[in-house]
Amino acid sequence: MHLMADLKKELHEQVKRRRTFAIISHPDAGKTTLTEKLLLYGGAINLAGSVKARKAKKYAVSDWMEIEKQRGISVTSSVMQFEYKGYCINILDTPGHQDFSEDTYRTLVAADSAVMLIDGAKGVEAQTIKLFHVCKMRGIPIFTFINKLDRAIKNPFDLMQEIEDVLGIRSYPMNWPIGTDGDFKGVYNRKLKQIELFTGGNHGQTIVESKAGSVDDPVFRELLGEPYYSRLVEDIELLNIAGDDFNLKEVLEGNLTPIFFGSAMTNFGVEPFLEEFLEMAPPPGERVFTDTVIEPEMEEFYGFIFKIQANMNPNHRDRVAFLRICSGKFTKGMEVYLSNGNKKIRLSQPQQIMAQEREIVEEAWPGDIIGLYDPGIFKIGDTLSTAKPSALFTGMPMFPAEHFARISPKDTMKRKQFLKGIMQLSEEGTIQVFRQVDIGGEEFIVGAVGMLQFDVLEHRLLHEYNVELKVVMLPHKFARWLVTTDKDPRDLNLTSSTLIAQDKNEQYVLIFENQWSIDWAKEKNKGIELSDVSG
Ligand code: GDP
């Protein structure tokens, strides 16, 4: 009894202090730079170095095969954990550039909140929009950091409008920039009613001193001079009158995003952001599994696999399955049931993946991510639990593929290996596999979020299954799952280029060339409902 009480207490403490989040941004907005600065505050200097080292390994797709050979597919996302003022922080890395793939999306399913990083001069960009929508779908809180304030940025009111128009979320600036035309002076902190001056130049790790007061404090006039002082007073007045009120509940429900202006590179506003963020962002919350809501403080252990990384170590050709812990305490060597299986498996080589280094994990808590050695038994969305029968994780949809190809084996004698390889890679989540209705044999349609996934597919089929692929790219761009229809999909009125297929769960999917064909399908078929994600 005593031990149980201790465990409950420790669970409570550990859950409360955990923050697990992902940074969503468009390439070059400054994610690497911001991550490094955050790690520095956690005292993880070595790690900060390794983030940069990883970043330095930018490569063209043509170089990628060599890298895959040397290091495995380690270009996919990993996690960084560090401590700061009593908090235990897990940052999930979301790969961008040509590494952008379904893994990038799936990582967001493991996060409890997101930091949306925006280049102040560029505003809301394409990749940010895609990632934002996944966060929105999940209803997680989103915190915005507008970066590169040391340079000229767009008008901050315009940026707020853009966020609302493009992303459909209201915003609340926590601070307000002074001098946005390349003449940055600092920010006015609306909560503390103080000005945080930008001294610039030192690219420092130092926090800039603040002078307390209210916005129309004459001290500020002296400090800022004109036209900055009057402009600031006007802006703040406008925000107070016309802007949204701050409301934490709205933030937590994902309807309002707090905005922080700063500059990651010059380290301006990063620590104040971190502190506010940690206070507002939620600790690991409940997760809905089949029939059950899993509360993090439950003693029963639950977690789900959100990503599988193949052969990180070329000598062993092993795979690592990434597990997000949802409830209970994880200890090394513990035995759990795998999804609906009857046999317990022992988790004997848990690892924490920090940048390129691996460390053995002795124990871990809800919100944490651990890497499990995978001899080929796990698949994306699997539940690991001490409970039997286990409730299953249901929150792992298939994400909208944007590239499609028809694939078949070059050598028809290799049919068996081909099928095995395709099924395995589909289970792993490397690609989405569809079978076109009325077309049998060894031809499949594969969909991917990023083009790199096709290279991975070809390479892995050749090297792991000894199958040379014939790949014919299709002009199609959109997959839409058929949610409701009382008709056989073959009887639908569709444009001639629209393909009717089934996913691996035999759900019907329509694959379209363009938006026009989607609109056609909706218009000509009353009551049809299409979704861009499965499940
Ligand atoms: P990522 O692609 O999002 O990881 O972006 P990086 O962190 O690599 O940054 C992209 C570029 O923007 C680099 O040249 C950075 O030095 C630069 N950068 C990042 N933060 C700032 C900033 O606050 N101000 C300025 N002027 N440049 C920045």
C-alpha cells in the first residue's frame, strides 16, 4: 500500500512538471537557432552544439542515399530533453526541407502543445500552414514566436491579421515590438508593463535589463525618444481597445495564440518566452484510447508508437520505435502487452534519443518519449500497456499525401518479396499504400507527404527485399477518404482522372488530380462526405 501511495505521489509530481512540445515552422525561420537557445537555458550546452552539427548536414536529395547507407534514416525527427527551473522539457524535432514527411506530422500527435515560429519578415509560410492544421485538428495550444526582430519585419498588426486570416486563429501579443523597420529598440511587456531594451551587438546569452512602469510612463519617453514613444503608446491603446482579451482557457483550447516578439539569434526575448510558455503550456493531458480515457496519473502504464526509424545503426540494421508515454511509470525491463496481443514483451533496451547520442533510460514518465529497440514487431499506432485487455490508441490518422505513384516490381518473379516489403513499409509508416479497385496483381498506388519517401521506398525495397521497383509518378495530388456514402464508390459521378482505391484498412479513398475534380465529386454526388485524413 505504502509503495502505491509513493508511486501516485511521484507520478503527480513528474506529470505536473513535464512539458512536451514541438516547434512548427517553415525552413529558415530560425528553428535550429531557437532550439539551441532553449537548450542553453537548460544548461545543455553540449546538446546545443549537436543541434548545430546536425543542421550543418544539409544535403541535396542526391547525397541522401549515401547518408542513408552510412547512418540510416536518421534525418527523421528525434527528441531533446532538458531541465529548466524544475520543469522537465521534451522538445520534439519536426524535420523540414526535403526531409518533410509523414513523420513530421506524426510527431505532432505526440506533442501536448506547439510553438509556432514565424519569420517576422516573411509571415505565415507554406510548411507552417500544413503543420498548424494538424495541431488545430488535435486542438492543442499553440504559442507563437515571431522571430528576427533585429531586422525589418512586417507591420506587427498586419502579422496578427495574417495569422487570423490564413490560419483562422485569434492572437494575443504578450509583448509589443518597438522599432520594426530594422531599428529595433526592444519590446513592451504587456503583463509586467515594462520595456525590455534590445542592446544588440553582443549576440549574447544575457537577458536585457528592464525598466518598470506603465506604457505612458514619462520615463519611457526619455528612454525611447520620439517617434518611438508616441507610436508605442498608440499601438498599445489600439491593442487594448480593439484586440482580444487574454484568456488562458481559450489558449488551452487552441482558439487563441499568445504571440511573443523576439530574436532567437541575438537571444532577445527567448528566456522570457520560455518562462511564460512553461507557465501557460499544459502538462501531459488525458488521451482517448478505444473505450477509455487514459489519464496520465493512472498507475497502469500506457503508451503508443508514433514513429519507427529504420536501421539507425548500419552494423545492426536495427530499428527504433518511438514511444510516447501517456500514463504510469516506465521502468527499464518492464513487461507490457503489445496492442491486442496475448503475450507480454520485455522492454529491455529503452533509449533516449538526444540529437545523435543515445542513452539508456532507467525510468520515464508521462509526456516522455523513449526509443525502443525494434526487432520488427512494432507498427505505427501500436499501444503498449501493462493492462490486459489493453485499450488501443486511436489518434493516429493517415495524413494527406501530396505525391502519388504507381509501383510494381520490375521482375514479376519477385512478387512475394515485393508484397512483403510494401506491407512492411506501409506498417512502418514509410509510405501509404492504396490498391486501386478493379486492378489486381502486383500493382499498387503509393502516396507520400514528401518526395523523399519515394527514394526511401525504392532504396529499402532494393536493399532489404532485393526488389527493383518500377515507379511511375502520377499527376494526382489529393487523397480524400470517403466518409459517408450509401453508394458503391464505383457508381459515383467522378471526373475521368479520379482514381478509386482502398487503403490498407480497406477504407475507400478517392485520389484526385486537382481541386476542380474534388469540387466536381462534391457537386455531382449529393450527400458525399470527404475527409483529407483517415480515421
Ligand atoms: P531553421 O531552418 O528554421 O532551423 O533556421 P535556422 O535556425 O537555421 O536559421 C536560418 C537563418 O536565420 C540562419 O542564418 C540564422 O542565423 C538566421 N536567424 C535565426 N534567428 C535569427 C534572428 O533572430 N535574427 C536574424 N537576423 N537572423 C536569424
